[in-house]
Amino acid sequence: MKTNNFMEVKFKAQSVNESFARVCVASFCLPLNPTVDEINDIKTAVSEAVTNCVVHAYPHGEGEVLVRVEFDGNDVVISVCDNGIGIKDFVRAREPFYTTKPDEERSGMGFAVMESFMDDVQLQKNGEKGLKVVLRKTLRRGALCKQSC
């Protein structure tokens, strides 16, 4: 069943807001009747995408993160956007263990984790600078609840 439902939430790029984003997205997805595993996959990928914004996008101060979730049939499409410094080399950034902050005990596995839990992960420039990560997950059981969920 198609729906044009969506939600957006914007918050400061602070690590304390990562869990808020994760729960917010998961809650919004509940009307599609996801499995527990599907919700956990979405929460993990959102956590990684938001953490990347917090850690990498704004090295000289705080900025904002915008998360948009929309439904496309049984697909959940999640966009995580920042207006930070961006990524120069998308291919290299997606390599497992590549990190721009090795001194801060970063593992460089963020994109690999997102890709392992989602069906599709796209990286896009967000205007002149910044990054937009688009995460897509098809919910296997997904069917819009007939009643209020």
C-alpha cells in the first residue's frame, strides 16, 4: 500500500541526540508493521549515520542534523543530512576501517555497518557542502496497519 507519509526532525549535532534520532525513526516506522529485526536494523543504521554527522561534519563547532523518513510502499527511506565539511572521496569513505580520525579511536566501519543493515545506502553532496546519506530498507512483512497503530 502506498502512502505519502513522511516526517522530519532537526536537532543539534550532539552525541546526546543520536539516541533520540534512532527512537524517533523507529517509532515513525511502526505503522508499516516491521519485524523486531527490521526495526533493529533501521535503528543501527540511523545511529551510524547520525554519529558520522556528529563526529565528522562539524569539527570546528556545532551544527545541525536533519533526518527525514518517508514511506515508499513497503520501503522506508531515511535521509540524514548535515551542512558540515562534507566528504571528499565517497569511495574511500566507504572502505572498511578507513577513518579520518584515527587518534580518536574511530573504527572506520560506519558505512560498512549501514550497508550491512540496509538494502541500499547512497551518499550525496548536500548543496555546496555537507552530506546526505540515504538509507533504504524494504520491510518484508511491511503492510500499513489497517487500524491505528
